[in-house]
Amino acid sequence: LEDSQANRACLEDEKANLKKSNAALIQRLAKASAENEEKNATIEDMNNLADAAIDRSGDLESQVAMLQRQLHESMVQSAKYEEENRDLKNRLYAAEEGKCGKIDSREY
């Protein structure tokens, strides 16, 4: 009977220790779960930021392509204007030389 009571007391102690360990594990699990939730939220935020950055990158690439086309068109137009300007200057010089030549011929 004594051995049975001693075993029973030992089992009760073990049961109490297991309950304490279980309670501690439940607390640790709750804490780890809360931390994981925070980490998951952070990861989701980072994924959203990355997606937004990728979208902006695509938009920027599109804008860069558009600006490059506009720059090319402007350069082509500028070259045309420069050519027209040179042509007009040549015509002006030719006209002035013609006038000067006529004036010079009258003076002689």
C-alpha cells in the first residue's frame, strides 16, 4: 500500500510537471505564432512593395522608351531644321552677293 501511495504521489508530481511543461509549451507556441504572423505580414508587405516596384519599373521602361522615341524624333526634326537653316543661309548669301554684284557693277 505504501508503494502504491508513493507511486501515486510520484505520478501526481509527474502529472503536475507535465501540466506545467504543457502550459509553458502552449505559451511558447502562442508567442511563436504571433511572431510568425508578424513576419508573414511583413513578408506580404514586402511582396506588395516588390510588386509595386515591378509595376513602376514597367511603367518607367515604357516612359523611357517613349522619351527615347521623342528624343529621336526631335533629333531628326532638329537635323531637318539645321539643313533648312543652312539652305536659307546659302540662299541669303547668294542673294546678298547678287545684290552686291549688281551694286558693284553700277558703281563702275
